[in-house]
Amino acid sequence: MNRLQRNSAGFTLIELMIVVAIIGILSAIAVPAYGDYVRRSRITEAISGLSDARVKMEQYYQDNRVYTSACAAGTLVAPALVSSANFDFTCNPAPDAISYKVIATGKNNMAGFIYDINQANAKTSTITGAWTASSTTCWVLKKDGSC
């Protein structure tokens, strides 16, 4: 057999090590980015719930001319405050005649995320933990603190 001819039967060890290194680098970048993407998708759950609760609060006000007791069981607003898989929705403090505040508090993987809205449509965010951002003028939607 000619010394220059070689049967190629597989990969060399160095080729396999290069592939493993490339996969390791890609996964080190992709996994944290994917986690942030999942958090961002779960934030829409809070925003949707708060927006729904705000509409229900305004409907209650139109019917009763006060916000008092709007969050009580059996009212139009109560179904909008049902907890979801990632957020608990509450009226805190209890609404008075002319004001309310609805709060979405994160739980499970969203712990540390708090969003709220009031009668003036003022939106605030307080985020601790995985993201460190807060805003007194909007709902933070991204890790960099942008709304």
C-alpha cells in the first residue's frame, strides 16, 4: 500500500475537540439570551392583566361614580385580578372614592418583577434580581431598562 494513501475512517481527536469548544462557546452565549427572551415574553402577561384591570376599574367607576369596593369579590373588576402562572394581581392599597392602584407582583421565575398602574394611567416598574431596572414613568420591558 502506498504510504501517501490513507483511509479516512472518522474524525481526529483535535477535530472533535474543536467542535466541542465551538458548541460550548455558542451555548454560553445562547442560554442566558434565551432566559432573557423568556422573561420578556412573560412580562406581557403582567401588562395584559394590568391593562384589563384598568379597563374594568374604569367601567366600575362609570357605573358607580367611585372606585371604592371595585376590587371586592363579585364585582366586575374581581375576575381581572385573578392570578396567573407568573404574576399575582392585587388592588393595594384598597381603592378609595377617587383613586386606585393595581399591582402585578411576579412569582416563580418572575420573582422580583413588580408592575403597577393607577387611575391617572401612571405606570411604574420595580425590578430586582435578574434585571436591575426601575422606572417611575413606564413599564420596563427589556433588561437594559427601556420601556
